[in-house]
Amino acid sequence: MTTLAPPSRLLWAAELPRAAWTLAELVGAGARLRSAPPGDGRPLLLLPGLINTDRSLLVMARYLRRLGYRVETLGFGRNLGTRTVGADGARLIARVADYAARSGAPVTLIGVSLGGIMARLAAHRLGAAVVREVITIASPYAAGPRATNVWRTYQLVSGERIDDPALLARQAEIAAPLPVPATAIWSASDGLVNGRACYGKGEPGLRAIEVKGSHVGAPFRAGVLRTVAVVLAAGGHAA
């Protein structure tokens, strides 16, 4: 797996001020967001990042519903990694499979940060019969945890050591090319994760789309929201 350094301390320190500015910018982005292509009613499942709950995805969920998609959020409370979904992801796999069964169609998974990593795991385990496509946002799946400024936090809240053989094996599975269409949205100015860790260089079939912005502000940044909408409307292909 690729070895990358974490973002600089300067980018890390700027995360919260930049996220606040992103939220302020969202107020004036209404016309741009409304101009996105309409949805087709397909089922979407949104997965939050580390330590976050579904509340962190409130803006994204409302936006995609207004475009015309069927949107559900994970519903597991705070995302504490394996403490939330199990070491083998069994709880996550069951959740995705259940939504697909209720919807009568494969589900598109959209995950932010750790949520995107979990989405890729579910897609590998369930395949195209259950998962239609995966969109990851600021998800550092293509490099080891030390490419982030939050690996110690992950160890603390998940109870997993980053050098655990089981974790390393799961990371390799997640980083492998997906059996479904995949899009990775990333930022070179991310203060928590190295942006180059958020897409697999040379990964077959992957569309890597760079946006500007912070990590914390990614779920409600207008540019990210509209990019997700455009990718969805294109059937998983960036336009």
C-alpha cells in the first residue's frame, strides 16, 4: 500500500475556520445547486465519517432528496469504526443488503471519510447485485492510516491498532479495484487526510475528481454537493 505523509500542521490548524467559511458560502450557492441535473428516484445510502453521526450529512441528504433521489442515512449513531459495524463489517453489510431488498434495486453508497472506506468494503462484499456504485468523499482508502492526522484518534475510538494484521488485510481488500463504478472526490488542501490517499492511482474504472476545500467542510461544500449530483446523473460517470 502507498506510503504518504499526513497534511501539514498549518492545513490541520485551518480546518475549523475553513469549514465555517464553507458553511457561510453554502448560503449563497442556491442557484448553482438547483441547476444540477434532477434525480431518478434511485436509492442512496449516506455513510458518515469517523466520530460523526448522520447529522453531519443532513445538508447532503436534504439536497439529494430535493433533486429526486430516495435517500437514507446509516442510522448507527456515532461512527466508531469497527465498534460500530463489527470487525468484519457484518452490521454494515446487513444494512446495505436490507435497503437494497426494500428498494428492489441496487443501492448507491456515498461515504464521507471513514464512511467512504466502509462503502468500498460493502461493495466488495456484496457486489453489483446489491451495490450500484460507490462515491467516496475525502476517504483515504488508498494509503495507510499514517497518511492522515487522525490515525491515533481512530485507534482510540475503534479499539483497533493500525498495525493489526486483520486491519491490514481489510485495508488491502478495500483498496482493490471495485466490482462496481466508483468515484473518488478529494482535495489537495485537505487538512486531515492526504488528498492523494483518497484515490487509487491507476485504479481501473475509477473517476478521481479534485475539489477545493477542507475535510470537515466536505459534506456541505457546494462544490462537493454539485459534483455528487452530476456524477449520479451521469450514471456514475463524471461529466
